[in-house]
Amino acid sequence: MDYELMMNGNVKIGQTAPNFNAISTTGNLCLNDYKGKWIVLFSHPGDFTPVCTTEMIAFARANTYFNKLNCYLIGLSIDSNPSHLAWIYDIYCKTGIIIPFPIIADRSGEIARKYGMISNNIDSTSTVRNVFIIDDKQVVRTILVYPMNIGRNIVEILRIVKTLQTADANNQMAPANWMPCEPMILPPPQTFNLLQERIKSIEKERNGFSWYLSFKNPEICSIKDSCKENTNKKLESENSKNDEK
């Protein structure tokens, strides 16, 4: 990634997520250590704020569901680590909920500026309220920006992760309002011969609107299914080798 673009906070979908080292509530953290895992990196304006407190609780309750997708949550604000610790301890004392994911103390605002979470020309943290979904190859796949007074929909963020993973695993696309294991959109044909074949398939299967919009149920609906399929292929390969012997 171009250094100047990165430092100006112009991180875009499809680019490699800028690496960083940081202090967090769970210890020192390096983004590169998460290679091979999906990440939801989200920022908040400040500790002990009402909307963000509800979000922390909601993220904590959903943490297990993210982890099942090989996806890990990382929070961030420019408050200090002692402030983060006091805040999550207060949440624990009031609700009994432990915040299981790290919250980065970005005191200098370096990470926030690197990711474009806050303008380089603004000292206020009021604009720091973003979500970056980063895949297991550390490529930025989704960027969401929220206003100060609206809490994030954690269920929707979880749905986006599931949708990206399913689309990747099946080489398909997700239609509007897609939910896990519903039919997905097939990539449009790139030649006229394939276009004609697609039309015949739609006429037979009744699974499309036109040659450029047809549907198919995903064969792999989750990471667990993908892992299971890979394991089955490995076992079949080993059995085949044993039969040959």
C-alpha cells in the first residue's frame, strides 16, 4: 500500500490492512499476529459513554458467535489503557459481563489516523466510530461508519462476516437481505456460449431472472462446513492412496 495514502487515512476496501503494534486491555497486540483469522476492528469515541457501553456489552455477548467463524473482535479508542480497564471493570461490576476481546489504547491517535477513523486536521475524537472487517489474508473487505448517537447493529456485522465467508467459499455473490444458507447469485457468464448455457439452465431449473441474474444454493454454508469438506477430501485422498497400495 502507498505510504502517503496510508498515513492520510485513505484505507479502502480491497487494500491490505495497515499493520500496527499497540497496547490493549489483554496485553501487547500486533495486527500481523492475526494472519489466518478474520478481524472486526471497531473504534469508539470514548470510554464511559452511554451508546458505546451498550455496544461493548452487545459485542461481548456475540463474541462466541464471531469466534466460531474464526473471527476476532478488536476495539479501539484514544483513551488510555487504565481508562479502558476501569470502564470494562465497571461494566463487569454492573452487569457481570466480562469483555473478552482486546481494546486498544491509541493515545496518540496514530492508528485511528492511519485507518481514517479521524481526520488529520481534527483533534476531537467525535468522528472516531468505524468498523473494519478484515479477512484472513488481512485484506479490508468492509468499512462501516456510524454517527455518534446511533449504536451499531452487531447482528448485521456478524451477518456481513458470514456473508463474505460464504461468498468466498462458493465463488458466489449475495443478493439483498441475504441470510446464511439462502440461495446466492452466480457470477454472470463471460462469453456468449456460456450466456446461452445459462439461459438454458434457468429455463430448466427456474432459478433466475435473466442470464445475468441467477441463483444457486451454496454448497458450503459456513467455515465449519468448509473445514468439514476439506477434511473429507483429505480422507478420501488418503483412502485412495491406501487402495492403490
